[in-house]
Amino acid sequence: MASQLRLRSALALVTGAGSGIGRAVSVRLAKEGATVAACDLDRAAACETVWLLGGQGSEKVAPGGAHTAFQADVSEAGAVRRLLEQVQACFSRPPSVVVSCAGLTRDEFLLRMSEDDWDRVIAVNLKGIFLVTQAAAQALVSSGCRGSIINISSIVGKVGNVGQTNYAASKAGVIGLTQTAARELGRHGIRCNSVLPGFITTPMTQKVPQKVLDKMSQMRSHSWRLKTVDTSQAPQWKSLEVFSCNCLTDPGLCSLPHHSNRPPADEDSEFPGYKRRSSVWLWNAEYGRQGCL
């Protein structure tokens, strides 16, 4: 039972909690004992997640209080500021775990991509994570509390992907933002990490054409697609102990021939800077060695 409640005293704010990775992360954190503040642009979706967790009015109540739904557009500074104020007013403390999962795609080839599609993806995927990271860090520092900030990036931010110039740029920005935030906020006891999923089966990826999926499957290992439940485990353990780490939850993309910085094919072999944990390869951006974990 103790192993299932490692986050018993934690208050976790999850953005993009209404579906996909955000919902799976919320469920995982709740199972570990955390009280979840589930935020989404779609308030009804956030409320549905809270209902799944056993929120207010449910017989299943988190050890630290009832899970609660919030609504906010993370691309707007005022909305993010109000979100943190509402969470603190509701729970009388800032969130000690913050997982930024909110994101979107507007795919198009570079030659045809509109400025609006570029701006909207950058606004949500990159600016949104900046605003949430900044507001959460400010709340923690002003309260004298330690905490953990986990930002969902993507393996596309490291290797790119055809038709996703805007998405790749936004996710690459998240990696750099998180690494820099880790250097700045570590002195305050705030850990900052990023998770880089590969292709995850979520509502957002259901619109990918089947012919594209077939081509991707030929480039990767046999069981290359992950479900949201596989990825949701990474934020859970990273909220406990890891500093400045890019967590690769990609089933094979980083092992493609054109990408040199990759985990070894043999998971038992030594490879500086990487460590195997369950189905995840870890690259520690701050220290570049295995011992830091």
C-alpha cells in the first residue's frame, strides 16, 4: 500500500487533463496518492477526468482532499495567473507537482503552412508551457515550497517530422526551456524535467491517416505504438526524485540510422548519459551520466 501512495502529500496540477496523456497522467498520479487539480480548455472534459478520479461528491477522495477540475487557456498569461490563484485558493497551497500536457497540432507542409497555424501551435505548446512553468515556479518560490515541474515535449522536437514544422519547433523549444529552467530553479528546490514521447495513441493522433501510420510502423520496431498508460508512468516517478532529465518514451524513433545520439540496441550495454528504466531510456541533460539518477 505504501508503494501506491508515494505522492500522498502532493498536490498535482495537470494541464491538458481532459484527454490523452493529460488524463492518463492524472489517473496515474491519483493512484499514487496525489490530489489532482485537473485543468483543460474544455471544462467538461476536465470534469469528466475528475469524475474518473473520484473527485468532489465521490466516495473516492484523495488523501489530501478532493480532486478538482479547472478551466484555462494556457496560451493566455492572465488565464494562467488566475488558474494558479484558483488552485491555491482551493487547496490553501501551491501545487508541488505540475505536469504541462496541454498541446495541439495543426499539420501542414512548410511550403503551405499558414502563419495562423504556426502562431497557434507555438502559443499553446511553447508559450503555454512557459507561462505555466513561470507561474508555478513563482508560486512555489513565494511560498518557500519545493516542487517538481514536468513538461511534455515530444521526440519530434529532437528529430523533426514531415508536415510538423510548427509542432517540432514548439517541442524543441520545450526541451531548451525546461533545461534552462532546471538550472535556474534548482537553487529553490524546484526540479524541472521533460518527457519526450514518440507516437502515443490519443484522441489527438486518431486523425493521422492510416497510410501514414503504416509507413511509420515500417520504420520502427514491431510493437512501436505506445498507449497513454505507458507514458503516464514517467511523470509519476520523475515527480519524486529526478533533476533536469529528458525522458525518451519513444519506441524506436531515436534508433533510426540518421540519428546518432541514441540508446544502444542492446539495453544491457553501457552508453554514457543513458540509463534504462522499465521501457524508458533516460538522457540526463544536466550531468550527462548515469550516476545522477
